[in-house]
Amino acid sequence: MARIYGYTRGGDPWTPKFIQSIDMEKCIGCGRCYKICGRDVLMPIEKPFEGEDEYGDDLGNKVMSVANPGNCIGCEACARICPKKCHLHVEAA
């Protein structure tokens, strides 16, 4: 695939970065990324591990997963809203 380049509305160059993965050990399942993505890229799933955070609180029972990576448009809104910074985005190769 060729590199994808574009321009912002203001004319600045922009290179989209597409979601590659979510670090499930960092993810707290808050759902912010799921709510902000209008492209049906992410999906909550049952947590594949159990434990507590550094405060002794249960980490909940859901985390986010990349369900439909082909729907990602590279806007990185999910990464910007994530309080734990657990999204990994890459440029199209």
C-alpha cells in the first residue's frame, strides 16, 4: 500500500495513523474511545485477565479491542481521549 498523505482544512500537511492495537493491560474499559469513534472500529470485550489497579480497586470486567481495523480512518481521536494512552497507531506502509 502506498503512503497516504492529506491536508487539513487549513492547508497543513497531515498523515493519518491507523489503529494497530490496544494494550489490554493498560486499558481500564472506560469506553471513552468506543464512544468517540463513529466508525465502529472498537468493541468492548470481556477482560482476558483479572486483577486490581494500584489503588486496590477492581479493574472491571471489560476492555476495548480492535474489532474492525479496516474501518479506521486514521484520525487518532480514540488515542487523544484515552486517559491511559493504551492505543498504538501506525502510518500505512
